[in-house]
Amino acid sequence: MPFFAYKARDARGQLLQGVLEAADSGAVANHLVGSGATPVEILLTKKAASAGAAGDAWWETMMEKKVTSMDVQLFSRQLYTLLKSGVPIMRGLAGLQESAISKSFGKVIKDLRESLDAGRELSAAMRRHPGVFNDFYLSMVRVGEMTGRLEEVFLRLFDHLEFDREMRARVKSATRYPIFVMIAMVLAIVIVNIFVIPQFVKVFESFHAELPLMTRLLIGTSKFTLDYWPHLLVLTVAGVFGFRFWINTVAGRFKWDRSKLKFPIAGKIIQKATMARFARSFALSSRSGVPIVQALTVVSQTVDNAYLSSRVEQMRDGVERGDSILRTAAAAGVFTPVVLQMIAVGEESGSLDELMDEIAQMYEREVDYELKTLAAQIEPILITFLGVLVLILALGIFVPIWDLGKVALPH
């Protein structure tokens, strides 16, 4: 479609300028009027930029902040409020574009307006931005368009995004302290090997005495680190990049996500948080009128764990074959007996969406409890590691000096 350069004035009389892609100048005029602006001039143009302008645009694109989940969450809430108040969606999007704090998200809203003006549906317009709106979001918007309850869907999407953001924030907050302690321990070991032990080696060599086994092991480890640190650095960097490449493969991501669930303390938190997200998403889809098979397909895409996602897809395949949700959930092997009992009650009473909401709340309470007690569970492990580290240093460095000092003392 051709591009048109336009000049218009908004309700406050301020001049607006820009370029729109449309079928003809009449479509541009309709778009401007729909957004609350009065057209002044519309001219056919080419969407071309000079090299300098292109360079500036590239630099601005690089420096712009990416769209965050908070932007999408606030957009969902604002759009719900506007639609509920009876504001036309084109006018609502125009207002949201003008008030957008994030420039990058403002561009997304502008593209949504242009796509709607070109005749696309809202879900199709959002599909042009997969990095902003995920498959679950798009599916729910599509359901809202089909059922005529778009404003309700946006409200539920806001609640869903709020829950998802809080859950991720809790997990990050709870794991920040143990990760910091582990990094500090690794740095301490590196510093001891590179700077501390070599100084003691000079002292030990001056005594010309046989050293204990633990001391010889520490000296050998330190010497190996000093002699081969470039190789160790290359191996570490290669290992990090190799691991990231492996988990980006389908098989690697599946194995890694499955192994994460077996971690001593974090595994059960990850599983419960993921299953809470699953239950919340399934309840939202079911309450919005999505068929069960389609709901399970959509929900499997929101579960950010490849292994658990495959279990949800297994449930979907079982439902497609005619099995009950209870039977497929039991076969998946990721639900506790209490949850299975609640699913059975919900399926029999026809209120599965309500029971799924209760399941999500139950998982949320368990995750909240686990996160509150996470520090108490990890502290003994960290203290044990620190104790072992201090014991090794004491046996390897201070005991030989103590023994040599006693020998040197007159009897």
C-alpha cells in the first residue's frame, strides 16, 4: 500500500505530522478523524529516508529500552478501562500512544492503530509483534474478539500478568542471597589459590621439611591454577557458551528443565510456581469460553518449562482421545493427590475453572511459604560449605606452621 504524509490538528489545536500506510487518502482522513484529529493536508509520499536519517534512526533504535511485561500489563488495564467506558478502540489506542512513557511501546501502539485502520483484527495486528505479545496473550485476545467480551479478557490478562510478574519477582528475590554467597565463596577460593597460598609456599620452602598431604594438595592446586589459568579461563568461557547453546536446543532445553525440577531445594519451588501458572492460565482460558483442547494447547505455551509443557501437551492429547481431564492429569505425573481430587470435583460439578483457580491459589500459598523459608533451608548448606573451606585451609596452611613452630621452640 502507498504511504501518505499528513498534517492534522488535535483537539487542543496542536499540529501533528507523520506518515501513514493506507489504501488511499480517504482512509488516512478516516484514521485521523477516528483518533480525534482534524486533517489539514494529506499528500502521497515515499517512505524513504536519507542516509543520515537512517543512521540516526538505527542509533535511536539501539538506545531505546525494550518493551517490558509491565508495559503490556498496564496497556491491558488501560485498554480494559477505555473499552468498558465505551471509548472506540481507535480513539483509545490514540490516547494510549500519546501517553505512552516507553517510546518503543508507543511505536507498537502506533502500528496497532495502522493495522486496525488497514482492516486487520486486533489479534492479527498484535501478532506482528511476537516479542511483545506472547501466544497466550494473542489467543486470549482472539477469544475476546470471537465472544464479544474483549474488555473482560483484557482485565483477566492484566490479573494474569500481575500474578506472573509477582511470582517471578518472589523467586528472584529469594534466590538472590544464596547466589551472592556462592559467588563470594568461588571468588574467595580463587583469591586464596592465586595470592595467599603462593606466599605460604615461600615460608614452607624455607623450613626444608616434609609437608602434610593436605598442604601438598593445596600447593599443587595453587600451582596448577597459576600455570594454567589461561586454559582454565578459556574452558570456563567455552563451557558457558556451550551450555547456553545446548539449552537453546530442543533436546537440551527439555533435559535441563527436567533436571531443574530435581534440584534439592529449588526444584520443588520451580515446579509449584510453574504449576500455579498453569492452573491460573487454564482457569482464565476456560472462564473465557475456550474449548478444553484449545485451552490446553494455549496453556502449554505459557508454561516456561519444556518438560512440564510436554506433560500438559500429553494431557491435551489424552483429552482429544476422549479421556477425562482427571485421568490425563493423573497420567501426567506432576500433580499431587490433593490437586487430582480437586480436579475430579471440578470435572464432576462442571466448575473446573473455579477449582483451577483454587488450585492456583493453593500452589501460590505453598510457593510463598517455601520462599519465606528458603533462607532458613539454605543457610545450613552454606554454613557447611564455609566450614569445609575453613577446615581445608586450617589443615593445609595453619597446622603445618603450628607444627613447625613447636619443633623450633626449645624444650
